[in-house]
Amino acid sequence: MLVGALTATTVLAGCSSSGTPSAAAPTSTASSVAPTTTSTAPPTTTSVPPTTTTTTTALVVAPVPVPVTPVPGKALAVGQKGPDVQQLQQRLTEMGYWLPGVDGSYSAATQHAVTAFQKANGLPRSGKADAATLAAMATAPRPTPAKPPVAGRTIEVDLQRQILMVINNGQVENVLDVSSGKPSTPTPPGDYTIQRQIDGMRVSDLGELWRPKYFTGGYALHGSPSVPTNAASHGCVRLTNAEIDWLWSSGVAPVGTPLSVY
């Protein structure tokens, strides 16, 4: 960001001169007294630049919705089905963790939602709704953005926690599980916008990128069949194919959307 400062200083010096007339005493002899002329300098004008005041109204962020579905009473894992899994899915959805639906099946999508919750709250990234995860889920707040709130939708990628947040008017709407660039090929931090996108498979020298949304150079958000719990990509931000499909179909991340990586 470039900050420009304009300083204007105007100094105008004003000066004046005057003469003092002399009076001659009256006599019977005719005498001539030269007239005295008083010269007054023109007035000095000082021009002060007008002061402009810009008033910015802070965005009022709506209160975060409070989850109403209770946390399941027993541990759950991939492959299980039933009302307890449905309850888990509903709770995750109410807390903002993205799922394609609430169907009562502990699928890969549910595993990634649980993993995103674990990442956001500093828990072991097992993808299992174990006792520690469920206990944290009972009290954990929804994640909050790192950037100041702005009107409209923005995206934040938290490299430390390996999550992506979709933000609307300063409030986190959705949290997604991601994998960014590994230490040898890191995802570059910065403030960007989604610049271009390809609705299909992009085959590059480094692999296949499903429906990529590029935010700087060759770095993109894209779908992948492999989204590990740690930073493991060549520099892009990997999401599951289902997650990137949702980013496209929901319309929350069109070209021009602000995107911050930190």
C-alpha cells in the first residue's frame, strides 16, 4: 500500500510604511510647506488550503448465530451411520463448518468437516469425532476473521491452521479444510483477488487442478482428491473436489473476490 502525504505551507510576508507630516507655525511672511504623502502598502492576503474531513462508518457485524443442536453423546468415525451422525453434521453446519448436506452418513465430507474443526481449535487432526473433539465442540466459538470487516464477501486462508474461511460482511459463514504449499514450495502470503478461473480440469507440469480459481500468478484454489491434514501442495491451496464444486455453484467466490493468505 502506498501512502501519499501532501503538505502545503504558504508564508506570505506583509509590510507597510508611513510618513509623518510636519506642520509650520503661522507667520506674516508667506511660506510654502511641501505636502506630505503617506503611502500605505496593499493588504497582505494569506490563503489557507481548505481542510477536508472524511468520515468512515464502521461496518456493523451481525451477531454470530448460536448453535442449537446438542453435541452427540458418543464418539463417531468414518463409516458410521444414523441419528448420532446426523446430529454431529447438524452441529457442525450450525457452527459454520461446510458440509454438502446432513444425511446421517459419516462420509469423507464429514471427516473433512471434523478435521477443519480440529484444525481451527488446535486439536489433533484425526478426522474422528472423539471424546476430546466433542467436548471442545460443546463450547468452541465460530472462527473469526483476521482482517478488518468489510462489506460483501471475502476469503481468508489461514496457513497455520490450514483452513479456508468464507466471510460475509465481516462474519465467517463457512470454514473448509485445505492443504497449502509445503515448506519447500510455500503458498505466498498476501492480499489478492481471484483473477481468473477455469471451469474444468487444468493439467500442469505439477499435476491436475480441478476447477482452479487463480489469485496470483499460477497459485490457485483448486480441487484435489488428496487433501492431507498438513501443508503438502506445490504452492496452491488444495480443497476437496466437493468443496471447490461448492465454491463454484454457490457463487461465493467469483472473479474479483478479495482473498487474503496469512
